[in-house]
Amino acid sequence: MQYTSVESEGFEPRVGMYEEDLKKFNWNLLILQTVLFGIGIWNLISASGTQDKAFGLYKTQLIWFALGLCMTAIVLLLHYSLLSRVAYIIYFSNLILLVLVLVLGKSSLGAKRWIGFGSLRIQPSEFMKISMVICMAKYFENDRTVGGYGFRDLILPGLLVAVPVGLIILQPDLGTALILVFTFCSMMLFLGVRTRTLAMIGLCGVLAAPIIYKFGLKDYQRQRLISFIDPSADVRGANYNRRQSQVAIGSGQIMGKGYKKGTQSQLNFLPEHHTDFIFAVFSEEHGFIGCLILLAIYLVFLSQGLSVSYTSNDKFAMLVSLGICLIYFWHIFVNMAMVMGLLPVVGVPLPFLSYGGSALITAMLGVAVLTNIANKKLMF
Amino acid sequence: MSFLGQEQQVREYQHRFKYLNVGLAIAFTLLLIQLLNLQVLQGDSLRSASEENRIKRVKIPAPRGMIFDRTGRLLLDNRPAFDLEVIPQYLKESKLIDETVTTISKITKMPTQDILKILNRAKGQPAYLPVKLKTDLSRDEVAELKSWQIAMPGVSVEMEIKRTNVYGDLASHMLGYIGEVNSTELPVLQKNSARRYKLGDSIGKFGLEQKMEHVLRGEDGEEWVEVDALGRRKLEKYRGRFIAESQGKKANPGKNLTLTVDQDLQKAAADAFGDKVGSVVAIDPNTGEILAMVSRPSFDPTEFSRGIPSSLWQSLLANENKPLRDKTIMDHYSPGSVFKTVTAVAGLQERVIDENTKFHCSGSLRLGNRVYHCWKKEGHGEVDVINALTKSCDVFFYRLAQKLKSVDDIATWALHLGLGRKTDINLPRETSGLIPTEAWKKRRFNQEWTAGETLSVAIGQGYVLTTALQLANTYASIANGGTFYRPFLIKKINTVDGELEKEFQPEVLDQTRLDPKTYELIKKGLWGVVNHPNGTAYAQRLPGMNFVGKTGTVQVISLAANKIYQKCENMKFRQRHHGMFAGFAPMDNPKIAVAVIAEHACHGSSGAAPIARAVIKTYLEKYFPDQYGPKALSEKGVNPNQSLQIKGVEDEDVVPGIQNSSMMDDEQDQPPEPQIKKPEE
């Protein structure tokens, strides 16, 4: 078998698409993405239909989607191996953006997460997820270690993740930071870590937890944690959101209350119902049946993503697509588990359903990269 | 580093995807289980939790009953008051703050700075709570604001019910006022009433509003409304979607009262009072119906109904003429000479005197080592009971008292006629007054009664204390020949549909038929007071109406002997004598009995009697025009409007050297607080 390494052979990636490319073009992820986004907009119209601050937000979301499609087109025209060349450039420019956010970011709800370019507001921490995955893929691309990584091997990649995570925690945006950490950890587990190292890191984590709790968390974050462990502690305060969200989901029962008839969201009992708690709006109005369908679509989407990773023939492509899949997975799992009350409240959006431009663009870029990998792997 | 190496590595990694698939399956199963748990297992209970969230029970306040006078004129009404409110959040969202404020300022003539100041002060509270910009808008302002409303989001005109005393400060003490129930009243109400009260409810705090709370108060209704998370009521058009219309309960308005008082009489009394301080009570001697009941100075309870400005409340409290006290029943006074009629009744009924009994008045009477004076230094000479009443001779009554077995004889008759006890009129805070007996003094001071004290009591001084209402009762009892009717204010109770719920009938509290001779003599004596040229109130006679009565002048502070005869008008206002008058008319078939207390008016004759005269004249002219109307009287050849000021009439004065218990009694309880607005910065 003669595989060509894009790197070592000085292979010039082709630009543009050819007719035969189109014939066997893998549309699956793009179609699934469009279906999910369609559900998202439909649901967002309901969630922002009442007289609240979210009124008319779906229009903005549509604009972001159009922008995302343009970027998808650009990504599809290039070859993914380009990413490998500019991996560190992407990573460090994103890091600079994160620093800029802290210096001159716009604040919303007490957190500095945005920087504005004119009327455009972007959230660099969202893009950091993909940047980090690309950076990791690049870092491990040419590494041939067998038998798992030891502690010393993990120091540098650990640092590459710790710096952005630290910057994001400073914003503070615990949700995004957690997604980064989860994605990194699951990637490392996939790549293989020695059992002894794993045990040691685990031990350190247990020991560090109280210190992080004491010094690393903000007051409101501690509140959420306490209320999660003891739901009766503060029904009106920190636990209120969790309770209202569970009421919303549960009151949907099997068939749901009907489109635009979810009282929990329509009457504002549901907090943040157009962003982090969007799933509660959906499950209140469409019930268990609706949720089953949505979960199934997400599952198909993830497995399609994983199959791209599985069938990719070089390590960089495999790691990048795997990382992107893991990002989606953690978003979906953490968000749903949080909304259902299985996890403490952390701000993690649900891909394609939650309102938010940067998150949508990131999710779409992920699909674009995956589709790119799916369609360029057989080219020589 | 070889290509093969990467390929092998990729192969090896591909084996690991099965773990990923397992992880994915576990995660999604977990989510599925929780979904099943919430939506299927807990579905029912969480559905009802979501219902409880959004459906709130809202009170529909029931209007309080209205109060009418005996002729059906509305005295106490529920009138709409319009307030201008702004919801800051909508104002902010509309981005039209400047335009809106300018428009409001133009319509209401409030300076823009004031409006902005109020809005700024409200910044501490949640922005969705309405802020009151102006209360009691005029009709024009309401109309103009309504026409501008579309252009001003967040601005609204809200209606509230204002308990309105139609005649301003007239009859305010009798009608009373309402206020927010406070934490000390609440437990009492909850225990004693079948109705449910809670903090924030308005209840009657004074007067009929308080006493008849159980009748005037309606039953609040309730409705189920859909609210959002902020408690804001959902708009009407959204509601049908969620709510079954049939739920809820209508509000049941309170019952209406028709009083026994006549508004014209009230007005005549208040007009006659002018800016004098005191009270007047007029009673129908044949039933006990109260025809007029006025206490001055007064207040306007309308200002209380939606929260009284703190400054106004403080000024009412600080006013030394006590506008918040109902002087007809809450304050008791030494009756002075007005009481002599009772002493005369006691003397005649106990048969220690008769029409032939004459005593010599030399201006004073010595008892032991003390001298008891008559108000007239040079004395009245020989006087019989009729003359004694007419001229208000003190010595006659001293001598009469000395002939009685004890002061208890006076007390017995005073009680029979209506003094010294509460009448249980339909008003709260009635005081019982005081008619002393030997036993009472023993109990109260653990001292023996002295003969001198009996002399003081005989002329209505010493321990004797009476209210205006009691004096009116007493003269009503005398007028009808000895029957003491319970005074009552409420003629009937009607439901809001006009159905008669209860009608009140006269109730006899004490029946002691006076001897016809006693009755005749007393009436003659009282006739002389007003109608004999030597009478103390001759200037106030009503020709053709046979108005009779008795004056009294009561010292309010002990004065040094050299000051006692100085001219009352030259003294400081609060040291001047009280003027008293009680009487009835017409003499031969009494229709109305009146008692007047004019604080610090110096004389009973010129200070109090004119008020009684005005009330009696108004009443007889209105209700018996055939006999006493101007036409009827001029046919009889009398002109009731002739000038009555006749020079040279003796004006009774205070009796030197006697202390009254009213001088010592200065403890007064605070009036109950209505709802008071927070003082403005």
C-alpha cells in the first residue's frame, strides 16, 4: 500500500473540487447539520416568541448560519492538510484573542466573553475548542510512542491546554473550560496513557479538588455545586433554575404540550431558555417522543462524525476529526445532563439548537472540517 | 519515522473506536433513562408543578357598603381615583424616555425634573414594578393621557377605589375612616370574625367604618389568572389558550347603611359651629334616633382612604383642638349648670321640694368652714325651682342637695335619665362619663363622701362627667317624660340590590315615668331659660317654636380668686370656660332634643345655645313645615327671624372655688392610625 504523507513528500494539496469529487461527495454531516439547525430555528422561534428579551433572536441566528455556510464553502475548497501546516499559527492567534478578551472584552451577565469587531461580537473561547483539537492533532501527528504516554509526555500538551483553559476560566466561562478539559482528557485516553500515570493523575485530581473548590471557583459556581449535591438547600435561589428546567422537561410528558404552548418557557419560568436551557423548551413542547427523535439525530450525527475519523487514513485527520466529534459529544452530553438535572448548572450550549453566533459558527466549522476530511482522504 | 509506522498506528487506533462507541452508548442511555424518569415516571407530578407555577389566585376586592342619610342622600361613597403609573422596564425598552417624560409633563403640569426624580428613586426596585407618578388625576388629564397612551409604552392610567366622604369633613367622626390592617389588629380580627383577613387588607379603623366593619365589608372574590415568572398578569388575548373560564368567584359588595341623621341638620350644626371647637348631638326624644352628630374641628377621611401623607397626619395629631377625637362620645366634660335640671328632677321626684319650696339666695352658702358661692355675687333673693332653673341659681341647688338623703339620690336619677353609663350606640370608643356615688368614692379613693362634694355634684361639678351624647339623651328623656331610649345611628341595613336586611327599632333602656307635676315644673323652668327675659339664654329664643333648655358655663382650669371674675374673652384660648347647652323643642310635644358643648366658648348662652337653636330651627322647619314653617309661623303672627339680641340680659358665669374632675383628667389615647404614606424626601 502506497500512502503518501502530505508532510514528508512535499505534496501540494489540490485546491478546488473536481467533478468526480462531487459524485462521491459525502453529504451526510452537512445534511444532518441542516436538519439539526432547522429544528433549532423552529424551536428558537417558539422560545423567543414571547415578549421577552429574546424576541426575534432567530433572525440573528439565521444570519449567523448564512455566515457559517460561507465559511463552510471556503473550508471545503481547501485541503485539510493545510490545517496541519498552520496548526500552531491558529492556536497562538486564538490564544492572543483570548488575552484580548480579558483586556478589552465586552461583558455580559458579569462575564467578559466577547470581543467586538464593529457590530460583530465573537466569543474566541468557542473557536478555541477547534484550535485546541487541531493543535493537539498536530502535536501528536508524528509521535510514534507505543504502550501509552507517561507523565513526562503529558507535560507539554497539558500546558498547551492549560493556558487557554486558564484564560477562559478568568473570563469566567467554566462551561467552555470544562469542555476543553474533557475533550483533551478523552483524546489523551484514546491515544493511550499508562495505567500508573493515570492512577497518579487521578490521585492528584482528588487531592486538588478541595483546593480548586476553595480558591478556583466563584461564589455562584460554588452555590450551584452545593445546590446540586443537596437540592433542598436553596430551592428559590441557585436550585431554582434546575428545578424549573426539570419541571419543564417533565411536564412535557410523552406527547409534549404542543409547539409554542410550553408554559414554562413562554412565561419565562425557564431561565436562559433560548441559550443553555433550549433543550428544556424543546422537551416541554414535544415530549418524550420529540426528545427521542432529537437524541436519535444527534446519535446518528456523532456516529457519522466518528466514522469519518475511523475511515481517515492519516493520523492528523483521524485526531482532528476525533477531537471535533468529542467536542460535539461533550457539548451534547453535558448540556442535556445539566438541563435534566444530572449535572450541576454550567453554561454549555447545545450544538445547533442553542442561540449564539460563535457557538454556531464553531459547530459549523467542525462539520466543515469533518466533511473536508471525509471527502479528501482518498485523493493522491 | 516511517509511513508504515503511521499506518500501523492508525490501524491500532481504529481498534480503539469500539471503546468510543461503548462510551457513546452509555452516555446516551443515561440521558434516555433520565428522560424516561422525568417525562414518563414523574410526568404527572411535574405537569401539575408547571400548572401551579403559572396559575395564580388573584383577589378581586369587594367594594365596601355605602352609607346614606335618613333621606337617602349618599354620605360615604366608593369613587374611582385615577393614578398615573409607569413601568420603567417598558419605558427603557421603548427608548422614548425623553419624549414620554416631556409629554407627561405637558399633560400633568409636573416639572420634568420631578418626574425624573421619581423614576430615579425607583431604580432600586425591580424594573417591571409600576411606579406611581401622580395620584388623583383630573378627568381631563385622564382623557388626554389615554389618547397619548399608544405613543407612550409603559405609561398607564390605573384606577383605584377611593372611599369618599361626599361632604368633605362633615360627619367624619361618625362615618370614620379605613386603613390597612396592622399586625396587632389582625389576630383579633381573625379570632372574632368569620371572614378571612390578611395583611394589606383595608379595614374600618374609626367610627361606623369600624363598628359596622362586619356589615360594610363585602366578600372578596377571586379569579385564577395566568402569570409569568415575574408575577405579571398575562394579557387577555393570551389567556384563553390556557385557562378554563369558569373558574373563580365573584366579589360580593358590602351592605349599605341608612342612617338616622339628616344631612341638612348636620350642615346646619356645622355651619353654626363655624370655627368653634366642640360637639353637638341632636336626638329624636320619641325614638332615640340620632338626628345630627357633629364634632369640630374635623378632618376629611377621603384623604385617609389611600394612604394619608405623613405630614398631614402629623399635623392632625399635633393640633391642640384634637380634630381626630370624636368629641360627642370620646370626651367627657363637667356638665355644669346643664346638670341642674337633673338635680331638680331628683329633688322633685324624691319629694324634698315642691312647686312652693323657696330658698333664699344671698350669693353664697356656708357649709362648715367653707363658703359655696353662687355665680351671681349679689345673690338672687327668694327663688323657687322654676326661677332657680331659669336664672341658674347655684344656692338653690346647694340647699336642695342638703335636703336630699345623700348624693346617691342625684346619681339614681342621673342614671335613669341616661348619664353615667355607656349607651352602646353604634360607634366605637364611647366613654361612660361619671356620676359619683358614695360607694364609688369609697371604692375609688377609699374615702368617705363629704357633704360639700354633694353640693358640687348638685350644680354639675366636682366628679360629674358627661358626654355630649349623654346630655342629649338626658334632655330627650326629660322631654318625653322619663323614657331613656337607646340612641341609635343606623336606621336600616340594605343589600346592594336594595333588599332590606335589617331595620332598627327604638329600644327603651330605662323607663321611669316622671310625675306630671315634676314634668311640668322642669319644663317651665327650662322654658324660662330661653323665653323669660330673666333667662340666661333669652337671646336665643325661637318665637313660635317653644324652644326650651338650660345653659352651662364650666371653668376648665382652677383660677386664683382674683382672676375668676375677669372677662373670659381676655384669657388665653385654652383657659377660657366651656360653654354648654342642652334643650329640646317644642316644649309641649318635643320633637328634638339637642346638647351642645362648645369648648372655650366662654358662655353657654352665647357660645353653645345658638348652635342648638340653629339645629332645632332647621329640623322643625324641614320636618313640620305645616306647624313651624315660615309661612305657618307668620300666620300665627310670629317672626322667627326677628333680631334677638337684647341688651341687659344676664349672662351666667362660672361658680368660683369649685374644682372639676375634668380638669384633672388629661389622659387621652392616641387615635388609630390609618395607612400613612412614607414621608417624601
